[in-house]
Amino acid sequence: MFASLNSWQNLVFTRSSSILLRKECTLLSMMEGSLSREVAVQDAETRQMKTYSAGSDVLAQQFALRAPVLFNGCRSGEIFSIDLRQRSRRDHRASCFHQESAITSVRILQDENYLLAADMLGQIKLWDVRVTKPVQWYKGHHNEHAYLPIHVNEPEGLLLAVGQDCYTRLWSLKDGHLLRTIPSPHPTAKDLIPSVVFSSQLGGRRGLPGLLMAVKHDVYYFPYNTDYQEGGQQQADY
């Protein structure tokens, strides 16, 4: 059988041949190759597998942690969840809602009634999955056709995303206000879109909030504080 609710935090899932791991893995979800219009969930211990149909290519996934529910974002703009406690696979969708373009990233908040989704029109919305309605919009993201992730740092109340224009944007998670717009230190190019990670405690428990940005072979550090100024990055020594 699939993992019980108590062990649900120990998960593995794959996306486009990449694997994201959690400690003491018990499950994996696959959506690659011929399975692009299907979601396959396998118990990593027993190897028992279940498949669920999707009407469109699945491009983004995330498991909930407190309940055995898998959220899926599709090329059609559909976002649907699968409650793996349901025995019937004929009517397997626990919830379903849509955005206007292909979904590139989904992120579930700590309050798992809320889900963030980004698409290829540059739209980022916060959804209340209980009523399947958006409750917040985050404007300014730039995306036309790329698989670009979004990042959430709930301790700082931040949403982050890097656009195809190579600008990194930080929004208030609560009210959608655009807080920072950080240009790339390198010339804008399709193959030079920065990779970013934000930490509330860079360097350890006594560390300060900050953003690390990687472009080509360079890594840059941007302190996050009220005195931040555009262009105030520091290049890390490696």
C-alpha cells in the first residue's frame, strides 16, 4: 500500500528526468517520456504503482506534506490534485482549476489550503484550493515560453521569481506588492537566466537574510534589508 498519512513527509518525485528527494523516501511520482499525459505514483519500498490520466502534458508537480495529495500543473493551464487515499482512479481529481497558459511551477504554502502557480504568460497567482479561486496576484513577472520556477520564503514573507528578461523580482507574499527588482550582473540572454536561492539565515543560525544569484561561473550575494540599493551586490569568491 501507499504511505500512511504519518509517513507522508518522506517523499520522492521525478520531473523531466530530475529527482527531488526527501529523507526516508517512500513514494515517487513520474511524468516523463510516454507518461507525459499520465501521472505514475510508485511506492519506493513495495514498487507498487498506480497511474492517473491527465488531459494534457504535466509540467509541474508538488506533493502536499500533511495529506497524501499530489498537485499537478499542465500545459493546458489546468491545475489538478490527486488524493492518493481514493481507491478509484476513474474520478481521481480532488480539485481542478485553470490559468490562461501552460503551468511552469506550483508551490504549496505551509497552510496547504493555498497554492502558488506560475504560467507561460508571466502570471503568478495564489489560489485558495478549497474554493478553487485566486485570492492574490503577483504582477511584473516576465515569461513567454520558458520553464521558470518560483520560490517561496515564508519566514520572510517573500515570493521570488527570475523572468526571461533576466530580472529577479521579489514580492510580498501577503499583499502582492513588488518589493525588489534586481537586474542580472551579466548581459541579458536566453541562455544566461540567473539561478537564485534566498535564505533567512545565510551562513548559519546567526546569518542575515540574503539572496544568492548564480550566472555562468559567477555567484553574487545580495543582502536583504531596508537599505538595499540597486547594484549593491557583492561577488562571492570561489
